[in-house]
Amino acid sequence: MIISTFFAHQLKAKQLEGNDSIYHNWIIELKIFDIALTIYAFYLYFKCNFGSGKKISISKKIIDFIFACCCNLLYVIYRTVVKC
């Protein structure tokens, strides 16, 4: 959600110049990308914290959940680098 909010503010200024449909479509595409990224971050969260009978402390699970919710892009990058 952070990505689309950042670009939405920049594109809103550009909308004043014209070509509303081009920028509107771009915002919709960013929102779809952001939703897909959020779903993938939650998939990684549940796979890494509850998959294959792993024993992980509750504090680590809470921190991972907050990280997956608030910074989903960084969480996906983190889980790509640091495997489960």
C-alpha cells in the first residue's frame, strides 16, 4: 500500500496537466501490483512461520506479521534473501 500511495500523490499533480485516463490506468495497475505483493507477503509469512512444524517464538511471529503488513515489499525482499 505504501508504493501506490507514494505514486498516487505524484500522479495527482500530473493529472492537472491532462491525460487523466493514462494516469488513472497507471494508478489502477499499481494498486493491483500492491495487492498482489501484499498477498505474496502474507503467503511467505504463513509458510515460514507455520509451515513444516517449525518452533518459532511468538515474539518473532508478531514481528514478522507487523513487518509483512507494514512493509510488504521489504518483507518479500527479506524472505528472498533469508530463507525460511
